[in-house]
Amino acid sequence: MRIVIVGAGVVGASAAFHLSRAGADVTIVDAQRDGRATAAGAGVLCPWLSSSDDEAFYRLYAAGAAYYPNLAGLLAEAGETDLGYRRCGALLVSADAEELDWSERLALRRQTHAPAMGAVRRLSPPETRALFPPLRGDLGGIFIEGGARVDGRRLAAALLRAARRHGAAVVQEHATVRATGGRVTGVEAGGARYAADAVLVCAGAWAMNLLRPLQAHRVVQPQRGQIVHMRLEGADTGAWPIILPPGAHYLVPFEDGRVVAGATRETGSGFDYRVTAGGQAEVLAEALKIAPGLGAATLVETRVGFRPIGPGVRPWLGWVPEVDGLAIGNGLGAAGLTIGPLAGRLLADLVTGQGSLLDLAPFDPGRGQGAQAEGAAALRQAQAGGQDSTTRAGRVCCFLHHTEQLVGIRDHQTRPGDHSEGHTESSPPASG
């Protein structure tokens, strides 16, 4: 059985790893576009403070964070341990006692069904500042022990190295999906043709360009995010927690004194790959408002990524009804680096006919049109041609457009003092 994956930020790279690990013959083709969101995102993993009232989305979001230890174990078996992943804790901060009360109630309610969340502790301002010294002295906090961070670049690279170790090859080209008579036939890239029984499109903000010629219209718009990296000379920041103030901004510490501040949410930006004065000013102003101690930090770089924004909170994960054998993984919103590795696993299981870890019906690209059944039927027909999908998942070509996604999500219960778009993966909680 031959499978082509078009696009691999963290979603596609994860699908490639899991498929190659299962015995697939994988070819990875990377378009290397500027603005790939996986390469730009800050990587906050703390879904439990999401204010989304969509239960299906929240279950997927929380499952994505819970999947990380499993993924780290699988990658370690493949010799990959440099993921930029650390369970450092997350610290929601505010000077407003009512805001902290609200967040504490939400955290304790979610904790009941989320063992990965770990302990939840209310901290005084001195205790809060002790964990992250640059903070203002009047901020109290809610500490979430299970909060973690991940470096999207290092994670995607590790997934791809592991895929290679399982026999995958890499080609750097742009891709065009081909179909005949309402069924995918393969992908063209760099003058070569890669025949396929099934194609996965995980191309992030560029997905519409691939789907439109197939008459499989899905609206995915790029939203620019600017994320500032700074360095505190001499500071041991590796164990500091993620900082989540009210609103859509955040601070993420990494090793060697690096602190990441984000992020802008520039809807309507198109693919304008620039660092702007206004974007820098916004991010730095929000960072210094809660952590004035960062004023002496050295500016290292500003990363720009295009978040693929779909029409709603729920991503698309599954078969596309318009074209037999075509599946997509896209629209993860602010949860890209949280859900992405699990989404890749779910898509890999889908195309190989394995039992799913989660019910994908709420994320069906056909939304009630029977797409899952049609895609599965197309695969069974391909398998009937004599290929063994369990011992040889076929030739898998993975055309990488590294992606990480952000989108605002709103709660039906307004949080005190919250007048933002909603809390996402790095501000209770948002990732880049």
C-alpha cells in the first residue's frame, strides 16, 4: 500500500514517524517555506487552562498533552532524545484575586479527569516571583505542575531523523496532489511522480493551494505571529515555569538564559513574512508589563510563523469526502504543538486501519457526510489489490511544510478581566 503525506510540520512529521515505525516505506519531501509555524512556535503545553467550551476539542487538546511522554518514549527507542521537551510547570499569574479564584476553580475542576495535569497550587506573590524572578512583585499565581514546553524545531527534526532511521528518505520539493475520476493517484514533486493509494494533506497554512485544484475546498487562512526571543545573561532559566498572564501573551523559558515572549495574532496578514515594528512593540510591551526584570535582556531574534486558521475551533482529522483516498490533518489552531504529535499518530492509525486512540467523528472533514467510511472503503479496495498494509504500509511520501497553529478560543463563562479573543495554547494557554 502506497501513502503520500503532503505537509509535515509536527502533524505530518509525526505521521511519517509512526508510519515508518510500523514498517512503511517513507519518502519525505520538504518544501522549506518561510514562515512554517512549527519552526516559529513557542511550544506551550498546558491545555487544562483553555477556556474553550467545546468538549470534543478540549478532549483532543488534553489528550495531545498527555501523549507527549508516550511519544518521548517511542523516540528514545529510536535513539532520539533531543526534543526540546521539558515538564517545567506552568504558572498563571495575575494581580487580581478574582481572576486567580476563577482560574483555580477551573484548574481544580479539570484536574479530576486529567492526571497528566499534576498538582495545582495557589501561590502568594513572593512564592510566584521566586519561581520566575523577572516578574512584578504584586503577581500571585496558580501553578500547574504538569505544564510543559517543547521546541518545535527540535521536535520535528527528531521525528524526521527517527523516520529516516526506520528507512525513510527525504526530498526537498514542492508538491501537487493528483487525482483522476474522483480518486487520488499520487503526488508530483520536482519533476517526479509518486503514485499513491492514499494521500494525507497536512500542509498547514498552505493547504488550500493543494486542496482547491481537487475541488475539495477547505478554508485555511494564514495568521501571522511574531515571537520575540531574548537572553538573560547569566540566568539559569532552564527550570523556570511557563508564564501565562490573562490574555493572549506568554513567556516561555528555555535553557541558557533564553526567554521567549509572544505573540501577535495578525488575522488578514496573508503570507507577509516580515518582522514589524508594531509587532515587536506589542510583544515586548506585554512581556515587560508583567516581567519588568526582562528589560535588561538581550534581544536575540524574532521568529515569524503563519498559523493555519480554519473556520472553527475543531481541526480536520480524517478522510475528505470529495476525493477517495484523500485525508487531511489541519486547522489545529492554537493547539498545534500540543495536539500535533497525537494528530499524526491518529492519521497514521487511520490510513493503516488500526484502532483509533480517540473518536475522530467530531473532527471529520465531511462533518456528517460519511467521509470516514468512504475513505476506509477506498483503502480496502486498494488493499484488495494484493498489498499487505500491516507488514508493508507501502511507500509513504511526506511533503513537509512545517506547521504550528494558533487560533483564539472563547469560553461561555467569561473570565474576570478577560477582554481578549480568548485563552489559547500559551495564555491560558497559547503556543506561539
